[in-house]
Amino acid sequence: MAADKKSYSVLLVDDDKFLLDMYTMKFKDSGCTVEAIPDPVAALEKLRSGFSPSIILLDIIMPSLSGFEFLETVRKEKLAPNAKIIMLTNQGGEEDVEKSMKLGASGYIIKASSIPSEVLEKTFSIVSVAK
């Protein structure tokens, strides 16, 4: 499993700068390459320019575009077609989880109930199952 992690490229999309920095450091420490973008519109532009990460971690509540809208756009425009998209959010409602999965998310992690190392473990677990 450790050998796999080295090849992961991760796109983090979250408007919380502190969390963005913390998760960037955690994923880099585990051997991933990381692009951290606080603005979902800028993240879409990055994907449209040809960037194709293997994992996209996505918050739901963001100012310019919601995580749902981002996910819908990525799927509709077939951006990063091989990426596993995981919602990383504090929105824990059943309807949010269901909507995410319907839109094509591979997994759902609630920030408030996961320490950063658990977020890594859960992410790698979702990615390995979803292959």
C-alpha cells in the first residue's frame, strides 16, 4: 500500500486556509504530490487546463461555488475522469451524503469527526476500494 501512495496526486479544494495547509502537509508527508486551491472556480480552471489528479478532496460549503456544483461540473465536463472525488466537509446530514454519491463522489469524510491522520487513512482506503 505504501508504494501506491507515492503515485497519488491530490487536489485539495477548501476555502479554509488553515485546513488546506494542514492537509497539504499531511498528504505530502505521506508521499503524495498536492495542489491546494482555496477557490473552487480556480480549481475548475486548473482541471480544465489539463491537470488530472488521482484524488480530489472537496469541501461542500465554499463562497463562490458549492462542492456539489463543483462535483457536478467536473462530472458533466468529464474533467479528471479517473480521479476519485471525496467530499471532505463538516456537513454530515444524510441528504448531503446521498446527494454527493448521486453526483458521483467516491466517498464522504466528515472533518469534525476525523483527525488529519484519519482523513489520510480514510482517503487511501476509499481510493483503494474504488479502483
